[in-house]
Amino acid sequence: MCIDGPQFSTRAESLVYRSWKVDVIGMTNLQEAKLAREAEICYATIALVTDYDCWREGDDSLSIEMIIATLNKNTRNVQQVIREVVPAIAAEKRSCGCPASLHNAIITGRI
């Protein structure tokens, strides 16, 4: 199960999510995925961990500075991934169903 952000949780909220067996509390990208499908383009997500929230027992010292430092490190890592992966993907012939995802779409007529 995933709980979508985009705000950080309080410790109390995080403990509730943990009691619900939530594995990930993340920022949503549902809108982007839906738009990509409607545009018949391929879409992938790169998810980045910023902190362990309440899942790391005994770690009460999480600060915004620590999160920002992790965000900056994640940004550098993602930039490297994009530099390496995008050219490789672009060189491949598309064999997925994305270009035809609207083939059987239902569109209602105008009134």
C-alpha cells in the first residue's frame, strides 16, 4: 500500500500509517501517468527516498537540513541515471502498447 503526499507527515500520522501496514508514503504522480497514457507516450517513475520517517526506530534526530541534503544527493543521482538511460531507451524500437493505448477508448458524443 502507498499513501500519497505531497506533504511530510507528522510522527503521529506516520505511526498511524505504519499501523495500517503502509510500505511507502510518497508524492503522487497519478496525474502525470494518466496524461502520458492519454498522449500515448511511454512513462516511467523514478522514486527517491528522502527519509525513514518513523520506520527507523530510535532515530528522532531527523531535520529538514538532513532531508534537503538527501534531496540534493538524489537529484545528482537521478541526473546521472537520466544521462545514461534516456539515450539507451531512445535507441530502442518501441514494442509496448503505449502508442495504441487509446485504440479501444470510449469517447462520448457531443450533446
